[in-house]
Amino acid sequence: MQNRTYSGRLIALSMLLMVGGSVSAAETYTLVIREHRFEPAELELPAGQKIKLIVKNEDPTPEEFESHSLKREKIIPGKSQATVSIGPLDPGTYDFFGEFHEESAKGRIVAK
């Protein structure tokens, strides 16, 4: 009886590993804030996929990554970084900006 329980657990574990292996991880992209501007100002991403966006703030002052169309906002302290999860996105253009320096910190994501 003990061998059957052990075998059953091994089968269950194997099935979990197979299911877990088929789940795709989010692709990672990076935006850099430098001199109150986003680089690149336009970021092309694949539509229909989850995305992990790393926003690196190289300025000494904080900035906020904000996007009404993506429904995301995140403050990134100076000389640090933050991760913003987005998607899956429909094909299209999604604007974003830095709320603390709106006149210069602007960009857009193009999902194709």
C-alpha cells in the first residue's frame, strides 16, 4: 500500500511539472529614465503576451511611470528601478509619461 501512495505522489508531481513547464514566462523589456526622458521613447512589444517592464531611473530624483491606456502608475525613486507588469496587450499604441516631468518624459508602447 505504501508503494502505491508513493507512486501516486510521483505521478502527481510529474503532472504538475509538465503543466508548469508549459506556462510561458513573461518577456522582459527595459525602459531607462535619463535626464527626465524615457529611453527608448518608443518601445515595440509583442501583442498578446504578458510583459515584464523594468523601468530604471538613472536620474537622482524620483519619476513616475504613468499610463492611462495601460492603467498603470508606479513611482521609481532616483537611482533605482521598478518592475511594471503589463499585458497581454491588444495590437495598438499605448502612451505613457513621467508625471513629475511631463514636458520631457513621454513615450509610447506599440504592440504588434
